[in-house]
Amino acid sequence: MTATTTPPSTTQEDYLETILRLSAEHPDGAQVSEVAAALDVKPPSVVEMITRLRAMELVTHAPRERVQLTARGLQAAQDVHARHTILRRFFADILRVTPEIAETDACKVEHILHPETMARLRDFLEHAAADELERDHTVPLTLLHKGDCGVLKRIAGGHGKTARLAAMGVRVGSEILVLQNSGAAPVMLKVGHARVAIGRGLATALHIAVPEAHG
Amino acid sequence: MAEAPITRVAIVGNPNCGKTCLFNNLTGAHQHVGNWPGVTVERKTGVFRHGGRAYEVVDLPGTYSMSSYSLEEDVVERHLTREPPDLIINIVDSSNLERHLFLTAQIIELGLPMILALNMMDEAAQHGVRIDTRALSEMLGVPVVALVARRNHGTRELLGALEHLARAPHGSHVRIDYGTSVENALEQLIVALPAAVTPVPARMRAVLLLLGRPVCTADANLLPFAHAHRAGIERAARDTMDNYLAGRWYGFANGCVRSCVTQTPQLRFDLTEKLDNYLTHPVLGLLIFGACMWLVFELVFTLSAPCIAVIELALAQLSALAGHLLPAGLARDLVVNGIIAGVGGVIMFLPNIVLLFLAIGFLEDSGYMARAAFVMDGIMHRLGLHGKSFIPMLIGFGCTVPAIMATRMLDSKRDRLLTALIVPFMSCGARLPVYALFIGAFFAPRWQATVLLSIYLLGILIAIVAANILGRLLYRKDFTPLLMELPPYRLPTGHSVLMLMWTRAWMYVRKAGTLLLCAALVMWFLCTFPRATPQAGGPNTAVAHSYADRFGRAIEPVLRPLGFDWKIGVGLTTGIVAKEAVVSALMIVYGVTETGERTTTALQQRLRNDAAFAHGPLTAYTLMVFVLLYVPCIATVVVFLREFKLGWTVFMVGYTTGTAWLVAWLVRHVGLLLGF
């Protein structure tokens, strides 16, 4: 971190982040006009800010050349980018706002949160990701055998059939017992006290978490 | 005291939860109880009186939810919102309460006076399920009554609750909590809704608007507004409105179950599970299914033989009696050759049809029909059909008309059309008389059953080929996966199976009494006029110059390559009116009844002696193949037209007849090559 000098301001962080992003597309760095377009500001303002950043030893820039991040600039930019990613994921995946809202809000909030808060958020998301992995520890219904039981964790591929399945008692969280599964015949399940036959195509979309014993 | 107005009651519930049974208990009208999903597509009503009040009950189709995935669900929603009943009986399966309360959650906000009927309390007890009815009643805000509809237990309590509620009608106070975002949207929609255009409560109208299903045209104007709300909610919830609300309804159902139901684990013998191990086994299941079908046909034909003999004898006596009573001339000719021969030819095969319907009813009520659809789905799927398509096809063996109506249970339009197009190839009961006639005339008794079975199998084979070709031609994408409940096996109650048999057989007789009598009379007319001058010679002379003769000869060139002469041409033409009419037409064309012998035997004798049947068995077989495949009867065409469009109906008539000609031609020429 920039321990010896004052940390970059909100606007400066935005600049660093943008240069980082543009640098990913061109190894020699970003052009002033590109930065201006990306941030929706006039080129003279960009030149002014670049001069200030160069004074802080965050970027290198010669006239009519591309702007490049210094080692310290890169670290600062990556730091901002990491915060941005964490916040965007938190807004989009946990709070479930739309990707657009998540993006704009992350842009605003990334500069102002206390490092402690950010660290906690990062831990939280890591935990959530582990859950996500656990959630993916499922098998399609068609791979289960007669007599296997498990819990329906998700229905892949669109929402078209979810409500229909729900009306017949097959929903996320339902405990199911496989009564028949062989050949080209549909899969027969027991859900609650009802028996339901599900065509193979649809059955592949049902992801079931099975207890460890089954492997 | 003034007569109280009729209270209109609607019975609502999932398929196979005893709705029709309760309906029968209430009205005393003995109707059919189905055991596979979708049997009650039609609306049934009945009337009864209790405590000085008259009730009109409508038995709504079984439905899992109020939505528009299938015609049944659509029917239920339309009935409850467009012409709301005064009172709802929501019948549920107590042994699977949570899923059944899902539907309750959807209809409770209709605000209609409602009774929750907990059916199958006996089965629930066996499953270790105990329900606190008082607590449930409090949670739902409606009276709750425990029932065992199959044994007619609890009907009196239900009637009591019904009377009580009819005197002081009030709906439930329960409001389902849909969460802040939906509640906000509902609030804004309710304000915008036009007032007093429908009896449905504003909140329910708003919910249905959010789902894109306005209850009336005035509400439909608000659809864009509702859609904007819906889009916002769906984006935030990252789920469709349907799914989001389904989650809320389940939440409500789950809440009820948690606080009112105690479940004790039970170790018990599950007969359905044990039976399913065999009956739905991938290999064994198919074998058992085949054996079942064979048994059904064996039963139908063996048991009916003595009845047919008796009817035949009675008809011969009747003809003889009429011959004695009426003076020789046009009147006697009309009665003996027109009416008695025409209708007699149909009635004679009633035993076959009655037994077939009995067998199908047993399969339906026992729960086996759904298993048949299950074991056949793998095969049907490969043909581009749906496992459920098999059920209309199976019904097609009885009669094509209800089979085409049964295609309604299929969810997608493509599956419906495709199934309806191949159903006519399933050999219906009305074609049986024709087979029986020709098989009896040309095949040795020990081969008869095999020949008959081969005709049925040929029909299935042609249907498979047609499904494959048509399936490729029809839009392929609109294929809905199989999703079907398999009801537990239940021993069919005698009267429900007999009632089903009776209603269906009665339908057949009514058809015979009207349409077929007309056909017979028209045929008699065509065969008698213009009247030929009486000449010495065989009975054929009466027909020699008739219209039938002319028509038969006119189409003879088309039929000649198949080895048929004009007499068969006349028979086949009549068969368009109804397939069984082929027999009565042939009787008239061959002038059988005048002699007063036992009619079918006499006709068979004439056929054997006819020069046209030089290659007897082969020509007979070719004819049976043609009868199997060509234009289904006029009633089928009419029903088809009602279900689908004119274009498809014309196509259906054309392609079935084309197929019939082609296959019959092949059969004849391959047969000749093989030296038959």
C-alpha cells in the first residue's frame, strides 16, 4: 500500500482503475483519448490528472505516448479493482440487484469503505463461494439409481418448468426417492406421498444433492 | 316461506383426490371416477337438496394449480373467476397435504365461501399423518371437514358445514404475504383497477394481472402497467413471477402443515411400491403390458360369443315375424331389409363393445393406465410422441371419438395434433363387426384370433410410421416433456367401472339408434331405388339398377387394383357414415335378410360364394386392412374438426385414405406373390 505518501483520492482511484483496465487491452498502456472516453471527461482534464499522478509516482507518461502504471500505481489500481469486484459480487450475487446496478453502486462504494469492512466482506464472499461449490456438489437426477434418495437443489436451464414441477410437489428443497430409473423410460420419483414420472429430458435438468454415503 | 335460491357449489382439487367420488356421494348421480390424470376434462353437474335448500354442484377438472399450462387448469380458473360459484368445496388428499394446500393457497383469496374437505383420512392415518382439523380451520379461516369419500364417510358432516355456510356465507380472511416488492405492486394495481366490473376481489385480480392473466377485459387494459411492475420484480428476484409466487404459496402451505400436522414414521407394507417394482420394470413392465392387452382382447371376444349368438337368433326371429305380419311389398322390404338389418347389424356387436369398455374402465380405475403411459414413454418418446399420447391411443381401441377428445390431456398443441392424427389407426370397436364378419367367413377357427390380432398390430405399426413422418413434418421444437402423477393402485369399485361402461355403451347405442339408423335407411333407399322391374332370379336383382349399384360401379376402377368389386365399394362408402355400417350395407347389397336365415351366417355364406372373393382369405384380409385405415367415421371427422382446424381435418381424411389404399395394395400384391 501507499504507506509513505497520501493515499489516492476517489477520482484518482477511478483513473488508476481505468488505466489498468485499458492496459489489459494494450501492453504499452492507455492513450489519453481512451481514458477520456472511458471516464467521459475532456482530454485536457485527463492530461491534468495524469500530470498529478505522475508526480505521485503512480504512472509514467511522456507527451504523445501511452500512459503506463508504475509498480506502485499497478498495486493501487489492483487494490481498487479487487474492492470493486468484491462489492459487485456482493451486490449482484447476495443482494441480487441487476448487474447494471451492481456495477454502478460498486463504482461509488469502492472508494469509501473502511479496509476492515472490505476485509470482512471478502471473507463473507469466500464463505458464500464455498457454499456455491457445495451447492454444485449435485448430480443430475438421471444419474441416480433406484432406491437413491436426495434433496432437489436446483432446476437447471430456465424457469419454464419450475412452476409446473412445483405444482406437482417437486420443488427446490424437496426430498426425493428414486423409484425407477432405467432405459429410456421416464424417471419415477416419490415426493411426499405422491409418485411422479418425469421424462428423461426434464429429469437431466433436476440437480440432486445426495448424502455422502452414496459417494 | 319463500324458496331459497339454488346455491351453486364447485368442487375443486388435484387429480385423483376423490373429487368425482365426493360428487357422486353428494348428488347420487353415479358418474365415473378416473384414476389417471385428466379423466374429467368435461364439466359435470348434479343437483341435490339438503335442509330445505337446493344445491347445484359442478365437478371441476382435476388441477394442480390455477395456471394455464393445460386446458384443465384453464377451465378451472375461468370457472372460478368468470362465473364464480356461491361456494367452493376444496377437496384435498390428507396424506399429501402440503402439495394439495398449494392449490388452496391460490384459491383462498378468491374470497368465496369455502370448505376444506380432508379426504382419504384413512390413508393418511396409515401413513402416520395426524391432522389437527381445528387448528387448520383457524389458519385457513374456513371450515374443515374430514372425509373418506370412497366409503362415504363424513358426507353428513360435510353437508352440515355446507348448510351452515350457505346460510351465512363468508369468505376467508386469510391474506397471503407476497413480500414487500409484490405487495407494493399489488397496492398500486388495486388503486388503478376499475371498480365493480367483476365479483373477484381486487387483490386477487391484481395477483392475476401480475401473472398476465386478467379476469376480465376491463382489467386487461392494465396489463402494460402490471407488466412493468412484473418486470421489475422479476429482475430483482431473478426469477419468473410464476416461480416467485409459487414459492410464496408453498410457504403458506408449509406453514399450515408445520403447525397442524404431526407425522409419525411408519413401517408398513406399500402395495403400490411392490407392484410398481414389476409393473413399471423396464423389461418386465412391457411384457406385462403386452400380456394385459392380449388378455383384454381374449376376454372381449371369448365372453361375447354366446351373447352375439343370442342376439343373432332374436334378430332372425324378429325378421321372420315382420315377414309374417307385413304384406309383401315396399313396407316389408323397408322394415326387414332396412331397419331390422341395419340396426341389427350394429346391436349384434354390442357385447364386444361393452366388454371392451369394461376392460378399459378397469385399467383406468385401478391406476394401471398411468403405468401403461409410463412404460410406453421410452418408446413413444423415440417416435416423437409423449408417454401420455398412449392413453388416447388406447382409448382409440374402444372408440375414436372419445380418443380424440382425450388428446386434450396433452399439454402442447403439437402433441395434441400429432396424437389425434394417428389415433384413427387404432382399430376402434366399431371396426370389429367388419373383421368379425370376414374372419368368420374366410378363416379357420384356430387362426381367427391371430388374424384379428395381426390387424390390430398392423394399425399400431402404421400409426408408429405415421407418427414418425408427421412428427418430422410438424414443428419439432414444441415438445413438452412428460410430467405425470402415478396414482396409487386402488381396487376399482364395481359400480364406478360399471357406470363408465354403461355411459360409454349408451353413447354407442345412441349413435347406433340415430346416425346408424339413418345410414341404414339411406343405404336401403339407394339400394332399392330406382326400383327395378321384378324379375325372376336371385335376391341381387333388387339392387341391380339402384343408385348404390351405379356409385359402386363408378368407384370400382379405383378399388379394382385392391381386388374389390362394386359391392365392396358400396359397403366402404357406407362405412364413412360409421364403420360398423359396412356390415349392414353388405347385408342389404347381398340381399340377405329376405330369406330369414341367421343373418351373419347367411351373409358369410354369400361372401364365400361370391366370385369377387376368389382369393378368399387374401381379399378378405386386404379389405380388413382397408377398413382399418381409411377415413374414420363421420363422427370422428366432426370431433376432429371441432378440436382442430378445417385444414387439418381435410388433411386427416386425405392422408388416412391414401395410406389405406397404399397399404391394402401392398398387402394384396405381396400376398399374391407369396401364393395366397
